[in-house]
Amino acid sequence: MTIEESTSPSVAPLPSARRGPPGLIVRAREPGDWEALATLMQLPRVRWGTLRLPFASADETRKLMEKPPEGSVFIVAILDDRLVGAASMIRYKGRRNHVGDIGMFVHDDFQGRGIGSALLAALVDTADKWLNLQRLELAVYVDNEPAIRLYKRFGFVIEGTRRAAAFRDGAFVDDHVMARLRGI
């Protein structure tokens, strides 16, 4: 079943230009996804682009999924019955309840095939049409050029650069803080 054919409330149609490869399904993350997500998060390129540490156990991933933050949206991308990507949007509270923080990753072997675009399109659509979020923000390593290009296509702009923001593979790395504003 493709995303266009689904009647499930956990699968929403994407704008036609952002559907990704044929057969791609974007749906809500389910409790049973924890094992596939744990495997995905250990892939070298996924780990390289995130704050994930090597050798995290599958049980740690399962425990993290058991109590998601209130007001958050977690989705996954499925292609040929295989989990190939995941994304999240966590809505802040209080005086920042108009802001969502985005994180995402795509399987090493499926990068550059439109899966990240489909995941980001789903989150932006949810933020704009369902949650009325005015600001979406994220952090991305300065050397992750494909991700930066993707975020710019969706209207994100670099607001600043944090020096030595993280320690990755034996060295400090800078990141960009990017945001997309709507209606402000």
C-alpha cells in the first residue's frame, strides 16, 4: 500500500512533489518499530550526522520510545517493507509553544532518493496545517551539505553557527542553527 492509498489515520498524504520514491509510506512511528530504529541508528552515516553514540543497545532505543515527550510527532519512512528513515518534531511548551524542534535521519543506503524530503514535507505540513507552529528549528553539522541543501529547499535559513558544538569521531565539529518562520 502506498501513502496515497492508505486510509489509516496514522498515514497522511504528502504534497505531490514531496512523495519520495514510488511505494514510499510515511506513517506514525509504532512501538514495534524499535528494533528497526535501533539498527538504523547504528549505521555509520546516520550516526555521523546525529548526536548518536556508537554501541547504543537496542534496549536503550526501546526505552526512549516508551515515553515520548508530550506534544511530539514521530514518523517513519517505509520502503519495500523496510524502515529506511525516521523524523521527529518536538513542540516546546510555555512561551515557546509556537516552536517545533526537528530531527531526522535516513538509512545510509537510501540517502539521496527523496526519503528525507518526504519526511520533512510531512513534518512541515503537520506544523503548518495541524499545529499552527510559527517556527521550526534544527541543528545540522556544517559539513553535512546534503542535509543543509534539503533544509534550505524547505525554507530554512542559517541563523548562526555554534563553534565546537559537538564531539564527533575524535574532533570537535561546528553546527548551524537553522529555522523556518511562518506568519511572523
